[in-house]
Amino acid sequence: MHPHDASGFDPAGTIDELRALVSAGAVAIGECGLDYHYDNSPRLEQRRAFAEQLALARELGKPVIVHTRDAEEDTRAMVTEAGAAGVVGVLHCFTGSRALAEAAIAAGWYLSFSGIVTFRKWSDDDIVRSVPEERILAESDAPYLAPVPHRGKRNEPAWVSFTVARLAAARGVSPDAMGATVSDNARRLFKLAAAAPG
């Protein structure tokens, strides 16, 4: 349950629904987390819903996909605690601070970057470079955050290649090598089978 909707979180009903989705093949819990920018749900309820979903991830042995915006201190504390309890996850669409990145990495988590890294205002290549090779991911976040040269359009998953190319440039590797890295990492995190050749 996204933090925007956390006020509708029902500890029994929502968790049962999520459990059923995992039984049907879902590979992760989320997108869940904290969003103090919009505060569409009270912060206490966001933290409660997030904590319940982290506990479910631990119970089911599934990774967590986490949204965080303007909630770094609480996110850092909850990710650190979850990591200590054996929960692994990814801070998706990462635009946070180095302190948050370091806390997530120390907890055994991943950082995922979206088309935002192609935007002119992006200035955090140092964070992109600081992520260990085995902990970096790329994502489309479609239909949002279309990368340059498609910015402003409805995003398409195929355009993640522009994000991967930008990550590759920041890290000084080829786009093919970066693509292989993020694909391998996604397969490991989400326990996905390798794609068939061809």
C-alpha cells in the first residue's frame, strides 16, 4: 500500500490481500514507504502501514520496494531496522541524500535510479558512482518520469535504456555492461529466472 493511501490501511484485511497477491506470484511487497511531501495520509499512519508491510516482507521472505519523499530520517531508521531483521529491499526512484544511500547499502538494500538521472537538474552522479556494483538498479517508473529525450511524454518501459546509458556514463562503463549489471541485480533481488536467449 502506497503511503498516499496509508490512511486506508487495515492491518488484517490489507495484509491478507497482500499475502494472497504473493501467493499468486508477486515477487515483492510494495510500493510502500513514506511520503511527507504530500502528506496525503497522516505520518503516523504512513509509518504504521510501512512497518506492517516490512513485517510481512520478513515473514514471507520477499523484498520490499520503497517510496520515500521528504521523509529521510524516518525512512533511514525503518530501513536500518528492517535490514537488521533480514528484510532486503530497494529504494526506488532514488533522489535522496548520501546519508540515506549509505544507510540503505549498509542494510543490504539496493538503490534504483529512474529517468530523473537524465534530467538537466540532476547533479548527484557522485551517489550513482558510490553504489556498489551489486546494489544498483535502473527502472522506468512508467508511465512517469520519461527520460530525456522523451521527457514530458508518457513513459514507456523500453526507454529505460536511456536511464541505463546515463548511469553507465556516470560510472564510466559501457551501456551494455551497465545493462547486464542492473539485469543481474534485478534477477537476484526479485529471484527471477534468467531470460531465455533470443
